[in-house]
Amino acid sequence: MRGKSTTADELAHVTGGYVFNRWHDYRMHPENGNLTQRLQALPALLGGYTFPGLDGPDWREANVWQTGHQFFFELGNDAGRLLGGARQVNALFGAAVILLVGGWAWRLFGPAGALVAAAFGAFSPTLLAHGGLATSDMAMAFFLLAAASAWWWHLHDGRWRIWLLSAVTLGLAMVTKFTAVLLAPILAVLLVIRWLAPAPFALGRRTFHSRPAKLGALAASAVGQGFIAGFIIWAFFGFRFSAFNPSLPPGEFGLSWDFLLTVGGLKAAVVQALRDWHLLPEGWLYGLAFVFKHAEARGAFLDGEHSLTGWVSFFPKAFLYKTTPALLLALGAGALLVLARLRADGWSHLRPLLYRAAPLLVLFTAYWAVSLPSKLNIGHRHILPTYPVLFIFCGVLGWAAARAWRRSRPAGVTLAAIVALLLGGQAVSAVGIHPHYLAYFSPIAGGPAQGYKHLVDSSLDWGQDLPGLKRWLDHNRRPGEPVYLSYFGTGEPDYYGIEAVRLPGLFSFRRVHPWYWPEPGLYAVSATMLAHVYSPYRGPWTEAREHRYQALRALEAAFRALKAAPHGHPELMRETTPAEWAARWDEYNQLRFARLCHYLRVRPPDGNVGYSILLFRLSAAEIEAATGDSLAAWSALIERTVTAPR
């Protein structure tokens, strides 16, 4: 990922972690975990970089995005080194996931199974993508599995050091990402399974045999681990309730507590009670409330459709689109092997294996049970923690091949060859998409070139391809050809030397948007901006929008006059203030871009950069029909484009 620009969230992760580490202040970006941000910001802290001052409005308002943009791009810091150091730290979590996958598969399926499981994980485009990004997703995938595993280990090994390992792992998970709150029901289900098992439960030097005694000991163990986890949370927030360091200039959270607690219900009541009683640090509680509130509704895109509350089918489809055919085939083959073993030996031989794999089964089931009804449908990465379980399951192929090899050499050779072909297919998928791992889409979805029609945002386009766009323009731009850019992300096009007129994008970073008129030339549009996921004009183009657009278009002569001489037209200011003209221009600009994107979505792009930035070379006739003509002409253009032979 070293040739990729900052993805949307990385800028905030590194900036927030830097503030946590240097000033022990937790106002900026507490919603994405404390541990990962601290670790990812360590290279920045040790590198002697210049940080923005703490006396401006961005500090007072906890504006991590504006502060991060200054930190990366406005103070002379080396943004590439800042980002690279954070990504290298996070890659350790990717390696840790593979080791944990291999360890689990070895325990269940032996060394051959461990090799197969680890290889499927190591060549997964999904793991390769998120292992190389400074975000909390890979760390959470590790800690969810590690915490469930350590708890299950403790339930079968009474030594205190195993108990402490389980408690510490749980605490670290809780400061990694707020998805970790799902561990509460997961660990509770595992506790019940262990309670119902006939074997006695040991804790330290005592052993509990009866059901009531076991239940009491298990409950005491859980409560004790909860206290240790709480202690770790407090430690990561400096054992201070307030998120704000009192020795620093004061400020407030970006969103008020009153707004976040409008989430209502039991969630709000629990957070409010914990806050009132100071039972957990304010920074941690604010992050949790932030996650709850923003999970209520969020712009989402799936197969050309838009929603604010998501679809039950989002994650199943995302899984199908973003999972390699080799892994899907391996999972199917593994299921057939299990069924064959079940038919041959019955449940009696399979039941012990299922019991040993209980943490995997409970984690996988619970995570999908929560994901399916989720309204937060913004990225395939949100089901990343389920992939390690699938890789471990693929270890059954290695076990079966080794077993067949010992029993019958011809059968063993055949099965080993099948496994090798599947692993080869997995490797081919990873090598074939390199280095654009985030943009991987299965042939089932038409491959990465068609991905923008199915999923966007962090499933494809997270702002990572500005360096690639610069290279593409250097080699393909015609002399004097104008370039227009609509960019989704927190990178800075100017930093990479990209000279382009800025179309509407996700972040403006207080940049004054220019008054411009589209001309024939190159249009580089991020896939997420093309889909208009976060635009107020997402969805169908309605008659009301067209009417408003034409009304604003009638003011174009005034816009042009004001651009040429802002202070030379007092007659235009008699009834409309400069601020109102600016607001009208912004609305017109947004509507015009939305109208253009409706056309571009049915027009095949002339190229792409990393599959996330689509490139269109538009003629004067296309631009006029798409943005400057009547509704009838615009509709006819779209119809002709849709029906034209490809």
C-alpha cells in the first residue's frame, strides 16, 4: 500500500493517536478506538513532526479532519512518511491474524490444515488491503478472535496466568474498536456452553463439580475479568474521567453529548448512567455513544440503489462480490468433506470437534446476526472479523489431504492436487489485483472494473489513488487539456502535483470552491462521488430537482458576471447579498454535478486509476446535453447511451 494516498479514515486515526500520545487529551476521534490510534501514531510522535497549534478553532471544536489536513499537508511534514509509518505498525496486526489463524487450524486440523488455512489468509485481497491501512479494522479482527479464544482457553485451564491473559486480551479489545462490545454476548454464550459441559471447572487451585458451584465460579471469573478490562480502559485514558486535559486550552467535542444521546432507548440510558456515575472515562463513553448514534442511519449504496437505513442483503452481497472464487470453492469443498464425515461416522465423532471450535462458531454466528440487520452499510470491511474463521475452516482441506495421503497414495495425490489448485487460485487473485487490493471484486461481480456499479466507499474507493491519478495524467493527458476532479477522500491533490478544477467532493478543508464552467476535457471522478452516496441529491433525478436546477441555471449570466468582476455589479447586490450569491452558486454547482453524474453512470469510462477513480474524456456536445440543455435533451442523451452497442 506504500504507493497509495491516505484513505478517508487514516488521516483522523494518525492525528487522533498523536494527540492521545503527546498531550493525553482525548477530544479528537475517540470513536475509532484508543489502542490502534496510539500505536499507529507512534512513528509520528518519534519522528519530530510539526503539529498545528492548540489555540485555534479546530482544537476548540475537536475538528480532527481539519487538524489532520494541516498536520499532513500544510506544515511541511512528509505526508508519505507519516502515513507509511502508521501503516507499517498496523501490518503487525495482519501478521498476527495469520498466526492466530494458523494456530487455531493446527489445533483443529493438524500442521497440514494450519498451512492451508494460513495460506488462504495470507493471499486474501481483503486481508492484504486492510492489513496495509492505518485503521482499526484489522486490529479488531485480531482482538475479537483472540479474546474469544483466550476466554475459551481459560474456561478449560484453571491457571491464573491464563485467566489474566484472557482478561488483558478482553481489555485491549475494548480499547481497539467499539465493535468489541459484541464480545459481551459472545463470551456469555461460551460461558453457558462450558457450564453445561459435564467436565468440572477449575479456577486457580479450586475445582468446581456441581452445576451451581460451576455457575458461581464462572460468574465470579467473568466479573473479575470485567474489572480488569475496566482498569485497562481507564489506563488508556490516563485514569482521568474528563476527555479534556485541564492543562491545555479548553474545548468541546465536535458533536454535543445531548445530540449523541438522542439515540434513545437502553443504549442511551446505559451510556448516561455510566457517565453520570463516572464508571468509565468520558472519552470512551463518548466514542461508544458516537458509534451508536451514527449507526442509526447512514448513506449507503448497493447495486445502483441508495438507502439511509441499509439492506439485509448488503453484507451477504458484499461477501459474494468481494470474496475470491477460490475461497468460495474451498468453503464448499470443506462443507462437503464435513458432510461426508458426518454420514460415515455420525455425530459422535463430530461433536468433540464442534465443542473445541465453539469460540469460532459463536463468534461467526453472533457477528453475522448483528451485521445482517445493521443500518451501517458503508463497507465490506465491517465483516472482516468473520474471515479468519473461514480461513480456519479451510484447514479441513489440509487435514483431509494429509489423511488421504496416509491411507491411499493415489487418493492423497488427487486431493492434494485439488487443494493446491485452490490455493493457487487464491494466490492468482491476490497477485492479479496487486497493488489495488481494496478494489478487488470477484468475477461474479464482473471483476474490479465493474465494482463501482455494486459497492463504493471503503469497499472500493476510499481516496487511495491520488498518486496513481498523477501518473495517469502525466502519461495520458493531452497538451493543454483541462482536468476536472471530484475526489472522495482526505488526501490532498495539490500535494501530489495534480492540477485540476475541483468539482464537488467529500472534504473541502475550507478551500473556497471556484466558480467554473465545465468544458471539454478529462473528468476524473471517484467512484463514491459518481454514486452520490453522501450527496443531498442522491437517488433519482426528480422533477422538483430539474425545476430548481433550471431556475438556478437562469442565473448563470449573473454568476459569470460576478466571477469576472465580483465588485463591479452593484445592481446584483441590491436584493441579494454576497453570501446568498455564494449559497446559490453552491446549490447550482451541486445540482449540475449531480445531473452530470446521472449521465456518467450509464456512460462507460475511458479509463480508471486503481479501479477507484473513473476517467471520462467528454466532448462539448456531451457536456452541453448533460448540464446545459433541456430535460428532454438530457433524457435523450441518457437513453442513447444506454442503448448504444458496447
